[in-house]
Amino acid sequence: MCFYTIKVNAQNYLISFAGTGSSVTVSTVKVENLTKGTILTISGSDILRLTTVTGINSIEDNQSSELKIYPNPMNDNATLEIFPPIEGNAIISVYDLTGKPVALIQSYLENSWQNFRLSGLKSGYYFINIKGDNYLLSGKLVSNGGSNAKTSIERVNNVIQSVDPKTVITDSKGTQATVDMVYNTGDRLKFTGISGNYSTVKTDIPASNKTITFNFIACTDGDNNNYPVVEIGNQVWMAENLKTTRYKNGTAIPLVADNAEWNNLTTPAYCWYDNNELIYKDAYGALYNWYTVNTGNVCPSGWHVPADAELATLTNYLGGLTDGGGKLKETGTTHWLSPNIGATNESGFTTRPGGVRHFGVCTGIGYSCTLSSATEFNAADAWNIFLFHHTVEISRFNENKSFGHSVRCLRD
């Protein structure tokens, strides 16, 4: 019988971040793997290291010279020998292949060799990070174990701390560091760069080292809500649904809750789905009738409700009505009902199913989204586009001007 030790080879891509436009500083970046559903938030000054699994070969010593992990592969436990470049508080963390933290501790490390025991890992491949002040040590570990015990990290002869696998820490980084994220070739990533009140979305499938540059653009409504923006082709869109209760000049938009009153309106109004602001405002935005849209004042300064032709420009850029919807829809089923067919969100538009208000009654939350246009069809109706959870198609309909729909604003 022959025995082999294994490791997973990895190709690393280094991603840095920069700002342009209204700000050149990137304070934080939210990284979403749209393919895997994993999320990571890092400092905008940090380097994101995407570790791509490429194959399996015999294991060799591939750890940092200041970090030694043995035995590797491990069975019941492994020893971490750490020699930090400077003494001080540090965070020792273990991540699985999906990028989920499975164990972490915070401990004071001296500028000398010290040992920790890692135990309770299930069979699999893991990343070990030691993050201190101005340094990051990293290594890789294969576990052959089948333990059902809680994963723990212990200083030898002195138990420091064990954590629930769902524990997540937020680390404010004042200096540049390298942060690992598991990545498979072809995964689509969504980057949201934040700088003060500015927020910009970009999507990419990295295949090399690169810099992601966020073009920061002001998008602030009459209530002083700030919106993320996304460039799609030659257009710049809000990347969330509008939720203002005021026009851009500060004048209040009438809030109408009664179903019969809403159905008979021929004047501007807005509402919250099921009249529940607390539940629906931040996730889905408000619903507005066409008379509000037609004022020309509901969007932030420098922005407008798109005309039907401008919505056509968007859908044509994404491949047309037949299959463009999947490229607009937010992935997963956090907001969309299953099966959310074909959702890739490769545009970064991140459409959510905010429903509609038809004949005064709210319906469709979770399975449909209607986006208003500023274009009339006739005296009673206006053009809109629809997206649904069960198809990748984009539907284009004319509907009564009294109906309440979501609004996405387009930059002038």
C-alpha cells in the first residue's frame, strides 16, 4: 500500500483599488463573488489576493518563513509556529476553501517563535492568516480529519479562545495589507468601492493582476440619501431603487396609503409596499406613480427618469429583451424568490423585485420588478419594463399611469 501527501496548487491574482472623479480615495471595498455567493469587505488601501485552485500535487513547504505548519496534512491537530516581524496584538484566522472563517483568535505575539495548536478541522483545504500591525503571514493546510468537535486555536499549554464557525471580525486597517479570497477561474466578482458619500459598482472576471478604478459620482436625492452608481455601456445608472420622499428641491412628495385613493389619482404620489416603510424602504425603495415621474424632479440633481428609448439602449447593450434580464437581476434568493432563473448580475445593476401597486393594491414582492420610464404611450398609459423570477426575459409593457412602480435614475 502506498501513501501520498497532497496539496492544492494555487494561482494568485493581486487586485488593487484606485479612485477617480469626485474622489481619488477609496475607503472600503465590498467584494462579492456572484458565482459562489461569498462576501468580503476590506480597506480600499489593501491588496486583494485571489487564490485560484489549479490542481493537486505532492505537498511541499510553501509557507512563509515566519510561519511553519506541521504536520501537513494534519489528522487530529496541527502546530502553528509563528515568528512575527514585530511584537504586538495579532489575529490568527483559519478560512475554508469558500473563504468562510472557521476559527480565529486575537493574541499578543512576541518577536520570537511561539506555538499554537489547531484542532477540530474537518477534512478539507484551509488558509491560515496571521494579521498583525503592518504585516500579514499566510500559509496553507490540508486536513485529513473527520472531527465533529468545534474548531479551536490554542496557545500551547494555555487555551486562549475558540470561536463559533460563523464568527466574523471587522478589522479597520490603517495601512496596506494583503487579504486572501478563494477564487475559481471564471468566477464573476462584484466590487463596490466607497469613498465618503460616494459609492461605485464594478463587475469583473479577473484573470491577471490588475487595478480596479472606481469613478466616483455624486448621486444624492432630496432626502439626502446617497446611492451607488454603475456604468453600463455609455450610460451611468443608480445601482439601487429610488427611495426619496422629497423632490430634489426638498418639496415633499404626497404619501398615499389608501388603496382606493391611490387607484383614482391623476396627481403625483409615492408609497411603500404594503405601507410598510420599515421592512421595504432600504431593501426595495419606494413605488411612484407616473405623475410623480413626469414632474422631472424626483431624481437627484444631474439625474433623470429614463425615457423608453434610454431603457431600450440599456436592454440592447445587454443582448436584448430575450435574455437581458438575467444580467440585470441580483443573484441568489435573498430577495428574489426561487428559482430566480438566469440571474448573473454581470451588469452590476442589481435589480431587486420590489413589486408594483396595481389598482391601488400592492403585489409582486419577491417575484417581479417594474421600472418606470418617462415616456407616455397614450393619455392613460406609460411605457415600463418588467423582470421576473422565473425567466431571463425583459418584458416591455404600457401600464396605467396611476400604477406604482420602482424607479432607477439615469445620469444626465
